[in-house]
Amino acid sequence: MSRLEKKIHKKLKRRKIKVVFKVLFILAMITNLSICIFIIDKSAKDMLGTDAYLLNSFIDDINMDDIKVNIGEKINEIYKAKDKIIKLYNDTKNKT
């Protein structure tokens, strides 16, 4: 092999090694993050107690119908405000 071929071969080998190390790094970070989340969750349960730490009960208390009604009311308010602004604009435009 010539020097150029050896150089190309070494570069390709380095690239493969870099890709492998990047994948290993990402896997290590994912593992580290999941362990940290588990530890934080366990600590929160221990500190607050099982009665105070009820995320599922909060999700069950949410009523989708109430949310839909509230969104509908807000949209109607926005349309009314828009109509008032357009009416005021047209009134001022007609006066001039």
C-alpha cells in the first residue's frame, strides 16, 4: 500500500470509530437520564408521601368538555372584540 492509501484507510477507520463513540455516548446519556429521572421520582414520592404525590388523580380530574366550552367562549369573545374594532374603524373612516 502506498502512503496515500494508508492515510485514506486510517481516516475511514477513525470515522468509523467516531461514529461508534458517538452512538455509545448517546446511549450512555440516555441511560444516565433515565436513572436520574427514576431517582428524582423516587425521592419525590418519599418526600411527599404516596397521598400527596398523585399525578394520575390530577389527570383524571380534567374534564375535556369543560375545556372545549372554555375554548369556545374565548373564541366568541375574540370574534366580538374583532367585530367591535372593525365597526369602530369603519365608523371613523366614514366620518372623514
